[in-house]
Amino acid sequence: MLNNLTIALDVMGGDQGPHVTISAALMAVNHLPHLHLILCGDSSVIAEQLEKQHFSAHPQISFIHASQVVEMDDKPAQAIRGKKDSSMRKAIDLVKEGKAQACVSSGNTGALLSIAHYVLKTIPGVERPALISALPTHDPEKNVFLLDLGANVFCDSNILYQFGLMGSVLAGEVDNIDEPKVALLNMGAEDIKGSDTIKQAAAQLKENPDINYVGFVEGNDIFNDKADVIVCDGFVGNVALKTCEGVALMVASKLQQNLESSFFRRILSKILTLPVKKLYKSMNPDQYNGASLIGLRGIVVKSHGNANSHAIFAALMEAVKEVERQVPEKIQHKLEQRLLHRP
């Protein structure tokens, strides 16, 4: 565990407002005594919220004033050129300057990706960074890493190959997996299925002896432990992720409706309260909040725009984990060696 760990937090990003972000910040510093947070945003808003939550002065918290906010409908180019004093830009600049080891933001995804790419740059050999996140599987002890989750809508085979390589390294380092199983998300498991791009990416992944490529998987295989890393373009990945989230919410709603629909079912619901709570806890999307922008020369974690304080806390803990395990240094070393000698 590092003795000094500093994370920059974009207070103004997200749909819920600064009070939720600051509440998450207070949860994080109370949870980790070695963590220091730099809150980036309107200083008067930050001071007001800290006072409301009875933490007007906290030894583990400091803040930097930002006069601008990147709005959810801002175009990436506008955010880069016209909002250099935004809370998002300030947080990323702190990572670039070495004053923070990571940054977390719930703001505009396109703007965050573009600013981070512009300021931090990518690791040599990486064409584009990708959004990657861990998701639950049937095995309660295992996760699956899915990328890209929306950073790159169109990807050629070489970019998909790079995603597979980066995902393999991250899964190995973060979850301590020996030879992570890497798969491509496709419309079928057979080798003849899919576009030429997918088939070419599969050929490249097969040719690299450092990658444990296991073939194609379908959408219904995402959570069944067939792979540790599943690769797709950002369009497919984002649709898959949002579909899974929607199904999870629908199942929870239907279960609640059925258990409350009659007297006997209400009795049954009392009996099932504990197992249902355990099931919800294991699948609660809040704990999986925090997608990493992998491939950059620094740690940038994207929190869901509609995240509550517990979900933002989870994103902060993801950043902490990546800093403590020195993920950027390990990934950069391995990627420079492997990508520059790509088959």
C-alpha cells in the first residue's frame, strides 16, 4: 500500500450534482486514511457542500478552483479548445503534471476521452485508448473485462488486436489472472462467422503467443466465464453494456412485483429477503462503476454520468487499486515490448 496516494476528482461532472460527488469523496477519505483527494471545480460550491456535510476543513482534502464546466452536450473539440479552465481539464492536468496519480470524472464521456488523449497522450504503439470495465460472472469469485465500452465507434482489426492485448495485460495485473483468456464478441462462435474485420483481428490475436486467445463468444457468453477479457468495438460494447444494465433492472422490478402481488407471495418475500439481498449485492451495478481509459500515459477513470455517491466511491476505489498496483507502469512496459513487435 502506498503511503501517499493522490487522486484528482472532477466535482462538477455528472448528472447528480456536486453534493453527490463530494459525499463520495468524504466516504473515500474516511475509508482510506492514506488517500488525498484534490477536488476540482467551483471553489465556492465545493466549500458550501463541505460545510453542509460538516467537513469544512478535512486534512485529506484540498481543492482547486475551476471557472468552467464541461456540459454533457458539449462537443469534444469545444471542451478541448474552449474550456481549458474546466474542472475536467484541471483534473487531467494534475495527472499530467504529476500532482495526482489518477483522476476520476462522471462528466461527458467524449470530452473526457478527447481531453485525456490530448493532454496525457497514448502509450507508444497504441493508436486509441479504450474504455474497459469489470463485470460480474456466474462465478462470484471472477469478473470479466469488457472493452471497448464506447470510446471508439469504428475499429479496424489492428485496433481490436490492440484492445485484446491491453485488456489481457490489465486483467492479469488488476485481477492477478495468469494467462487471461481473451475472446472477440461476435454474432457466432464459429470461425466462419462475422465481418472481415473481426476475422482479421482473430488472426492477429492467434499469432501472438503472449495472448491466450480462445476464439469468438456471443452475447449470451459474456457472463459465463468463457473468457476473462472480451473485445469489441465501442458501438457494440456500449449497446451490450446498456442492454445488460436494462435487463438487470427489469428482472429486479419483475421480481419485486411478483413477490408483492399476493399475500402468500409477500410471505415468501420475507423468507427470501436475505438471499435476494445477497443476489442484489453481488449484481449491484454501483460496485462495478468505474471504467478505465486504458492505453493512456496515466490513470483516468470514467464514472457513470448518473452515478450516486456509492457508485462514485466505487470509481474512486478502482482508481486507487490501479495506482497501488502500478498498472500504468506495468502496462506501458509490456505494451511497448509487445505492440512494437506485433506480428
